[in-house]
Amino acid sequence: MSTLSIDPKTTALVLIDLQQGIVGRPGAPRPGAEVIRNAARLADKFRERGATIALVRVSFAADRKDAVSTQVDAPFQMSGPLPPNWTEIVPEVGPREGDLVITKRQWGAFYGTDLDLHLRRRGVRTIVLGGIATNFGVESTARDAFERAYQLVFAEDAMTSLTAEGHAFVVQNIFPRIGLVRSTDAVLEGLG
């Protein structure tokens, strides 16, 4: 495992869907509260070092006509009406002054948003990723970032999924092929 050295001037912390309507759902291999603690530690240190922070949330119009609507065998179900604050980023993470808040309408944070534009204009070349869910929003964003030639670092314990198996598959088989998988502690140490 290579030593991690993160330049805050060219690195962004991108956190996926750490919002009120998502973090309280059951997660595996860790609960949302643990993900939030680690993500908040990362965000605080990244802000302290002057790095870019991008908080990504998913949201739809009241009529949901802007949501992806395709025929699938296993639709992603949201049971019942959404609470009024479901899109708000959890306060432990942000947003704080200077943070980017990106609203997406599908799993990945690049398609249909201005995330790439914001990162490139700030000179970002490396993205540290975390959030919920590992094998949905985080993985989709990671694949898009990799295809755009960003260097990727995955804060493995600052993410979780619906199942431990789904999380483990991506962390063991996909992420190591497109970036570096590290703990929150290792990322913080690499940031210096």
C-alpha cells in the first residue's frame, strides 16, 4: 500500500448524499451515524487546510418529473412521502461558508450537474470520496470521476451501503482498480 500524500490545493472532498432523508436509513457494514462522524472529521480537516469541499445531495421536484424514469427489474423504492427536510445536508457535515452544494437527480454526481466545472476551475486533480451508498451514488460518482482523469482516494469508513456485501464488493473489486482505498485516519494523516 503506497504512502498517501494529499495536496489540499488540488484536492476536493466530495461527500455523497449525507442528507437528512438518507443517513437515518439502515446501513451496512456501518450505521449512518459512524459515516457522519468520519465524514465530519474529514470535512473539518479539509476546511482547515483550505481544500475544496463538495457536498452532494439528491433531490427531485415535487412531481418527480425530473427523476430518472426507466424500466428496470428492481426499482429503487422510497416508501411513503418524503419528510420536508429530507434533502438537507446533516449539520455535522455542513454546509459551511465556501462549501459547494451540488444537487443531482440520479446516482452519479457529475451527470447533469456543474460539479466538474467547479472542480476544474479550482484546479482540483484529486477527489477524496465518501458517502451513502457505497455501491450506488459513491460508485457512480467514482466511475465518472475516473473517466474524467481525476485521481481518486476512497475513505472506506466514511461510506456505507444497504448491505455489507454490496459495500464489500465495490471496496474490494472496483475501487482498488480506479483509485486508492484508505481509512479516514490514513486520509487525515496524508493531508498532514
